[in-house]
Amino acid sequence: MKKILLTLATFIAITGFAGKPLVYTPSQVTPVDSAVRQMPDAIVNWNAVTGSINLTYEVMIDTTADFNSPLKIDAVQKFTSYHTSNLLFGTRYYWKVRAIDGSDVSYWSPVWSFVVFSDIDLYKPTNGGSDQEPNVSLLWKSTINLVTITGITAFEYQYDTTQNFNSPLLFEGTAENDVYTVATEGLRFGTTYYWRARARHALDISDWTAPFSFTTLDKITLTSPVNNATNQMLDCKLKWNDIGGILSYKYQIAKDPDFTDMVVETETDTFAVNASMLQFGVKYYWRVAARNLSDTSGWVTPFNFTTINSVVTLLPANNAVEVNTLPLFQWTAQTGITGYQLQVSPDAGFTNLFLDYTTNDPTKASYQLLKSLSSKTTYYWRMRAFSDGTALADTSDWSNTWSFTTTYGLGIDETVGTSFKLSPNPAGDRTLLRVTLAKAAEGEISIMDLVGKTVLSMPVELKSGNNSTEIALDNLRSGVYVVRLNIDGKTMNQKLIIK
């Protein structure tokens, strides 16, 4: 009996071993079982098994777990991965693999599945975004689950003013499979738009994304001059934010907030212009609207500014004392004007003018007096600006009247000296400075042009009595200059003409 049982056990063992495949079953790697949002050209991977050089793998991929649909893929190959193509969007696929080594065949691996993505992801403008430019770019993500989208031939996109994408303003377009952004064109201002996108390949088209919405800006934004700005130049620069997709900007300048008393109304293709046709000391209102291929924005809420109405004087300072008798007058230059008028008088009413100077150089910011004032005398000075001679020619108010008091006749105390002479004058390439001093001193000789710029400066040592110092002029151009001698903080000036 024992012998019979032993023989039966041996038979079962032998027959059982003979029925087991001699090739190991491959183990699957990716996509992991039940993976979602996979590419329509997904690559299925498995681990290699040992075998002869003739070892191959059979992989089946299908839309049914029984692998019996017309879409079934049944491939035999040596590689441990299979690259699919044109899988249907939003569809679940099942796959399994086995190894074949000659007449030996492994068991099939377990059936795994994965789902191809059904739609892509929108990116910008973010859903509900506002104040978008009328050529805003639409962007969708280039990835799904952080993996770059592959296996498609193109993207399709739509934008419209209705959520059903059926208005006369519907726009439809196509982008290449590696393009993830497109620019819109000619959108209406202050309008809500809806947009969506999808992917496609030769056999299928994905679902449309859920629509995103955005609203275009209704008005632009003014930047400068800031609202309620004062002391603006007659050609002050008007600036606003630059936005894309604009053909031109229309701007207006008026003297009233209702823009009935219009000064300027025109268009520009830039986002900054210099004002024109302005007058001194006037409050102006300005606004801008944008225009593109299909629409014009609303007028922005107006800003206002007030133009300058005086010249800002600098030197001689108000109530200054010990001012030399050939002072340099300085002021802050303005733009958008034609020139300035400077008056100097020994009386505050300017009935007896010592100087009435006019310049048509708006860049000029100083004037060197060439005729000496009286010593130890109080003088008054004022300025105003004037614009060109068009129909809106204008003159500003006079600046505040400032006063100053001169020092001794030529700016040097009598105990130091009286005056100096230049010989020859007019001069060529040389001139001699002659001065008589009561005591020795160190000083400085400066030569300035008529705008107050120092063009030559040199130290000088002077002895008591008569002094003669040569000044080289060969590097200076012909013209009128002021030679200034400074000794112990005291100064005196002489006009010098170089031929």
C-alpha cells in the first residue's frame, strides 16, 4: 500500500512540474494600474525576464478587459516597452504582457488599466480675471500631472462673448502641438469673454475644457501729471499706461471738466505726448480713450493740472547783503516757453529801471550783469516768462519781487584795494590784470562766460602796491566774458572781450 501511495505522489509531482511554464511571467511597471490622465501615446513598460537570445514579449492593449474589441493591439517584440499612438481620449485601456522563449510561453501578467486624459488644463487669464488687455494672450498648460503633453497633432481653441460659444463674435483657431499660447485680437473693451481649448490627433478630439472667463479693461489709467498737479510746464508730458492691441489713443485737453471749452483734441499712437496750446496759470482737464480694430474704450475719469504762472528766482537771494556790483542772476529754467524778461530797479515799483533784459532762449537760467550797480545800494529784481506768438501767446505773472544790497563799488573793501584793470581789452591770446593793494594777499582769478560757467581759474599771489599778472586766453573762444578777482572773500569783476 505504501508503495502505491509513493508512486502516486511521484506521478503528481512530475505531472505538476511538467504543466508549469518554463519562462517567468514579466512584471508590469508603468503606467501603474488604474493610472489616470495618461497620454494618447502612452508607453507601457515591464521588467525583463531571463531567457534565450530568442526571447520575445507579447503585449495586448484593448478597451475591454477581455481583449476582444476591434481596437485590440496585439504585438510581439523583443523590447520591454510598447509605444502606443492615437489612443482615444477619456478612454480606459487594459493591458497585459507575457514572455515567449521558443516553444515555452509564460503566464499572462495581471491585467492592468489606465485612462487617457479627456481634457487639458487652462492657465491664463485665470478664471474670472479682470482688466485684461484687448489682445490678451490665452495660455493652457503644456503638461498634465507635470508630464509634457504628447501624442497629439494640434490644439483647438475658442473665445466668445457667450458661454455657449454661438455668438457672431465667436473666434475659433488652431495651434501647433507644441504651442500653448495664442494672442487674441480686437476684443471689445469692458466685455466679458469665455474661452476654452482642446487637443486632437488623427483619430480623436478631446473634450473641451470647462470655460474660463475674463473681462477686458474698460478704460486706461492716467499716470502723470498726477491728478491736481500744480506748477506744470506749458509743454508738460501727459502719460498713461501702455496697453497692447491698440491702434491709437485719443486725448483731449479742456479748460472745464465737461470738456466743452476744448483746447486740444487729437490722436496719437504713443502713450505719452507733450501738451500744447497751454497758457500760464490755467487749470486744465485731460482724459484719454483707446481704440483698436473693433472698439473704442470709454473715456478715463479726467485728471486736472494747473500750469506754472511765475518764474522761480534763485540768486541773488531775497534780502541778500554784500552782493557784488556785477551780480549773476539765476532762476529755474522752464520748458514750453519762448523766453524770459528780467528787470532790476533801485525802487520796488520798478518805475526807474536799471535793467530790462529779454532773452528768447528758454534754456537760459542765468544772466551775468555787465554794467556795475551802485555800491551800498538796495536793488529790486523780478522775472516773468512768455510763450510764443501764436493765437494763445501769453505772459506769466511777475515773480515775487526780491531785494538785495550791494557791497562796495567793485566788491573789494577799500582797505584791500580799489579796482583792477585788464589790458589790452579787447584782447587777443593774452591780457594783463593790473591791481593795486594796500597789503599783500593771496587771491584767485576766474573767467566766466555769460551763462555763469567758469571757463578758466587760476590762483594768484599779490604783493602790496602795484601788481601785474598775465592771463593766457588762447584756449578761449571769441566773445564776451567776466573776469572775477577774489581776494580774502571779497570779489570784483570786469568785462573782458576776446577778439
